[in-house]
Amino acid sequence: MGFNPEDAIDAAKDITTNAIEKSSDIVGNARDIIKGDIAGGVGEIVQNSLDIATYAFDRAKAVFIGKSADTE
């Protein structure tokens, strides 16, 4: 299956939406750090950051390979 520009645009929208949602979680985690839960807040920020990166990679891979990320 070839590269489909419409799929790439949809993937970019999905990646952006996911990143925005996770960013709001990161703000909440920063609040936890300010309140004194340094380890918990930092751990969650790292996890949310990894979630953003993993989702972006999986969506991009699906666009270029031509498979849905859910089928793996």
C-alpha cells in the first residue's frame, strides 16, 4: 500500500490531539511537584512524555507502513 497524504494529515491531527491531552496531564503533574510530590510528579511527567512519543511513533509508522496501529 502506498503513502496516502490524507492518512498523514489525519495522523498529524491525532498526534496533536493526543499531545495536547497529555500536556494537560503534565501540567497537573507539575502542580504535584510544586506541592511537594517531587518523585511522583516527575515520574508521571516522564511517563506522559513517553506516552506522547510512543503514540506519535505508532501513528507515523501506521501511515508509512499502511497498517493500522491497532492491528499489531
